[in-house]
Amino acid sequence: MKKKNVVKMCVMFAIIACILTLDLVTKYVFDDMLDDGSTLTVIPYLFNFKLVHNYGAAWGILAGRQTFLIVLSLVFMAIFVFYYVKEPNKTWFLNVTFGFLFAGCLGNLYDRIVFGYVRDFIQFAFWQDFPVFNFADVSLCVGVVMFVIYLILYFVKNRKAKIKIEKNDDTTDSKKGDGDVE
């Protein structure tokens, strides 16, 4: 493995470690400080800490289906690993993206396995219908957006390369036919 790829992987693992630590420590602090459902106003009408034990996914969908959500998380992580291993061009952007994705998956997976629910505590006071979330959720959202950007750039780059190859093939074919006499 090239030294540059090792450095990129170390950066990815550092991102995972930092975000996972931030997520688990803050979950522990707010789970210890607040009772389930209680709220601590930080900035009135803007931002609260509200502890919620989420037995489902966002907005509580699939509540009570912890085994399914655990398996789903493991399947997505396996897909990420498979894609990462198969991807020949591991860019800095891709490594950072996978750092965010894995940190988010691992943070919520830990909660589901250990507690049977995910500890959420960040709430937008101005948008009461928006789900309460945690740093693992933020990390997952950032990672998904980054991965979509990566895929768009990847397909645009490959499309341009394919067009360039087709254009070169057309000019090569026309040059071959110019001097032929039948």
C-alpha cells in the first residue's frame, strides 16, 4: 500500500475516532444530566437540549424494530466497506466522506446494541416537528451529502473521459480510412 493511501486511511480513522468520541461523550453527559423527555433551553425559541430515547429511526419510524435497524446498519456498513475496498481511486474527499459515514453508523449502532434505543438530545426550538437528533445523526447526514457529491463528480468525470475516448476513436477511425484505396 502506498504511503499516501496509508495517510488517507489514518485521517479517515482519526475522523471516525473524533466524531465517535464526541457523539458518545455528549450522549452520556445529556443522558446523565436530563431525564427522558425533559428539556434544557439553551437559546430560547432557537435551540434546546431535550433528551429523547428513540426506539426507531428519524421521527421514530420503525419504532421497536431494533433488530431490523441493527441489521440494516451492519448491511450499510458492509456495503460501504465493499465499495471502499473496490474503489481504486481513494481520494481525500472519499476518505473524509467514509469517516463521517462510519462514525455516524457506529455511534447509533452502539446505542441500539447497548441500550436498545438511540439517545438523541439536540432540538431546534423553532421547529418542533423536526426530530431531536445527536452528533451521529449529523455525521451521517454530512457523510451522505458528501457521498452524493462524490458520486456526481465521479460520474461527470467518467462521462467526460468516455466522451474523450469516443472522440479519439472516431478521429483514429477516420484517419485509417483516408488513405485506403479499394
